[in-house]
Amino acid sequence: MTKYSKQPLTFDRQAELLLDRGLCGVDKSELMNFLSTVNYYRFSGYLYIFKSFDPVSGIEMFKEGTSFVYIKHLYEFDRQLRLLLLDAVERIEIAVLRTQLVEFHTLTYGPFGYVSLNSYNPNFPKDKFRKLLSEISQDESRSYEEFVNRYRSKYTSEKHLPFWMAVEVMSFGQLFTVYRNTDPKVKRKIANLFGIYPPVLDSWLHTFNYIRNACAHHVRLWNRLLPVAPMFPDKKHDPDWYTPQKIRNNKIFAVLTISQYMLCHLGLDSYWKSSLLTLLENNQEVQIRIMGFPKDWLDMKIWK
């Protein structure tokens, strides 16, 4: 077993290490100031693609000309990309999970149907159902929302909130669990809003759940391989996803395209696409090919 032997370094030593390994375009003082506000390990995630192994010294060095200014710019681009994705995910989350799911579910099963196992897929394990209800109840009891207090003071005999209230204290993960295991008839109605099959929408929401968490924890996204890759509609029924080129489903461009598709169907794309285009226009030095953008991506019907 290998024992971890690295020791913590001062900001001064961190800056020296980066400069010694060939990072250019910055003096030590400026670099120290940056590292004091951006964790060294976080920043190194943007540096690794510019590293190469030096057989002489036996350590990793930066490729010649690796500029701090460019890496810092890349870091800022990624931050703005996360904000743009968070905006899309928020709108989709509210529209799909906090509105449409509530609408179809309550019209089918009533305001408290979500607390009954009968409103879910028969394959939903009872222990996971009980865990979900326990989590929802705990979040409700910890809530300081005024509407919860008013409801509790008036309807003292009710154990649970109506679904349209409960969703306001539920997390994305809890809502996704409800959606994922709900009656297939309900899922089909929601998927029909987007002209796709339920398993495709399942996978999209699963990916959005990952993206939401990644953005909330400020994870690097621009060149990341998605650990939760979305499905695409099949080529026979929806060729727009494959023309002029097939999209890679494990790159961030896939998430951007799904976001554009869903926002368009929801009538919420009035400025989101233009915000993305502005971000790319202002960061032309960023290699979007690494993000999974095909060469003629703007020729895709989804993006027109």
C-alpha cells in the first residue's frame, strides 16, 4: 500500500512550484494573490491538459508557452458556463418537476397521492419509498417557510403537505426520485410535452441532476467527460439529433443541446441561446471542440 506523503504548501511555495514547472506570463506576487482566492488543487484541474512529462527531471512540466493569463481566462469561462447551465437547469426543474409533474400527478392521484405507494411504479422498492417519505418529512419539519407554518396551524389533522406545497421544500434529487418511479402514465404525459419517449426524458433529468450538483460545487465542466451521459432520441424517429453530425453524449455540448431543446419546447429560450453565443464569441480562444461541439453545430435544426 502506498502512503500519501505530500505535505501542505504555503501560497508562496505553491506559486514557486508552478513557475518552476514552466507556467509563464505572471509574476510570483500576482500568482500568489490568485492562489490565495482559488484553491491550488481546483486550479490545477485546468492545468493538467497543458502538462507533459519531462524524462530528464522525472517530473511533469508545463508545455512551452503555457500562459497563466490563458488558464485564468479558461477558469473564468468555465465559471460563466456553469452559471449559464444553472440558469437552464433551474428553469427546466421548475417547469418539469415542480409544475408539470405536480399537475399530472395530482390530477391523477389527488393532492396527497405522492405519499401512497400505489401512485408509483410497482417496481419501486418499499424501503426506498419509505426512505423518500422520511426525507421529505424531515425537510418539511426543518422548513421555516411561512406557507408551511400557515398550513400546519390551519389543517392540524393532515400529516402531509399537498404535493404542490411539498415540492417547494423538496430537493431536485427527491423530485427526480418521485418522477423516476411514478406511474408510467404520468411520465408519458410529461415526455409527450417534448415529443420524446419517457426513458429519454428520464436520462436527461438524471444528467441534469448531476449537472446541478456539479455547478453547485463549482466543478470544472468545460472539458469534462460526463459520468451520467444522457440518451438521445433514436435516429429513425428524430434525425435532427444526428444531422449534420452525431452528438457525443458524454461531453458538455450534449447538455447544452438538451437544454436548448427543452427550453425551446417550454417557450423559455428567449435569451438563453443568445447568452451562450455571446459567451462563446467573447471566448473564441477556448477550444470548444474539446467540449464536444461538432464543426457545424449551428446548422443543427435544434439550434436554429
